[in-house]
Amino acid sequence: MKKKIVRILVSLLVVLIIVGSYHTHKPLPKGVSYESKPHKVEDVFLLSDLTYQDQQTSVSEQHIFQAVTNAIDDAKAFIIMDMFLFNGYYNQGETFPHLSDTLASKLIEKKRKHPTIEIVFITDEINTTYGSHDSKWLDSLRLNGIKVVQTNLSKLRDSIPLYSSVWRTFVQWFGEKGTGWITNPFGNNAPNVTARAYFKLLNVKANHRKVVATDQSVIISSANPHDASFYNSNMAFEVKGNIIGDVVKSEQAVSDFSYGGDLPRYKKKEKEKGRPLCSAVNRRQNL
């Protein structure tokens, strides 16, 4: 009997080693590790959000999402947004501007006024607390004809093989949805989550991008459209030109391995002006 138990334990250990080793070193999805050729650009705009104390007064200078709003207004053919945090969850008693509501309303307004424009919103599973509940913000986009793509994180390499090998072998098959009973880590105004969602969260994997790409410009940012992150200090760059096409290619890779289908195409301009300053680069294991 003891020998049988030992054989079972050894077999399970071998399985865990194989699973952990493979998912730590497996090939990345096509297009995730990407570097474009240098592009000539005439203008690179530096954007910032700064919150600081001026003597006894708190000062908040917000420029990034004003630029995002302008980019949405200026778009003519398509808007592709890839945002990590997109929700209004925080602890009751705290007060933040409704950044997520504002952005969702802006995109919906754009789609209603210009029904032919293609709008795609790519995001991370963190906004549904890893599949534990629905997101009213994402649902509102879907209901108004905006395509929502939730990144399939399981296609990416595992960051913590000792944990993820156990999760992949024994836990992932049970899913995450259900009646939540654990307090949401985002705050007490968020839906409770299931234990299985917490188990998935502990894999520590994310699509951490904050990208806005339209047919007119690209904004690469560190800022999230997340209410509780409104007062964080952040930086962003906005550029125009054919580099937009390479950013769209990088986003297409995310859509491909997340079963999101084809994204809008950027029509390349004949000749670029300016100095060769910018390349589109993404070489990270987690996005």
C-alpha cells in the first residue's frame, strides 16, 4: 500500500514538473515579441498626470485622458484601446472622479454619432476579477456595438511555475464564476469574488498595456482608466504617422490569441517626414 502511494505521489510530482516546465518556457503567441523598424516622426507629444502638494493644497494636473478624449474625437475610421484597469471599484467612503464611466460614455457617444467607425476595446481579466463576475462597463460597450476582447492570459508563459503548475493541473478546470463570498481586493463597492477567482489571480499574469490607437495617432501611456487610480502620477507619449500600423499589428497579436478576430487595418501613408526616432517594441512575457 505504501509503495502504491509513493508511486502515485511520484507520478503527480513528475506531472507537475512537466506542466510547470512547459508553461514557463513554451513559445509565446505569434506577434507578442515584436519590434518594428524605426519610423520618422515630426511630432512626439509628452503628456503627464501629476498630483502633488503645493504648500497645504493638493494639486492635480491631468492631461493624459484629455488627450485620449481628443484622440477619440479626431478618429475617423477606427479606435483600438487596450487598457489594463477599467472599472470604478474602490472602498465606500472614498471619493474619486468617475473616470471609467466617462471613458465608456465617450466611446459609446462616438459610436452612436458615427455608426460606421470600428471601435475595439481590449482589456484584462482583472476587471471581472478573473472571471468571477460581469463588468457593467464592458457590458455597456458591448450593448452599444463596441467590440470587447478579454485577453486570454492562459496563452502566456507562467510567472510562478511552482504555483501555476498546481493550478493548471488541479484547479483551472472548475472555472471561476459562481456566488462570490470573499471581499473583492478592489474595494467593498465591488462584487464579492469566488475562491477560484483568487486562485487564478495568484498566477500573477496580466495584459498590462495602456494603448490608444486610432487612424490619426497613437498614445502609449502608464495611466489606467480606473477611478481609484485617477490621482496617480503618470506619463504618456502621443505620436502620429505610420508607426500606428505597427502598434495595430501588436494589438492584432493579442486579439489573435484571445480569439477576438480581425482588428481594423491602418492605411500606410506614402512617405514619412521627420527624424527616425520611434519604434514599436514589445518583448515582454506578460503584456
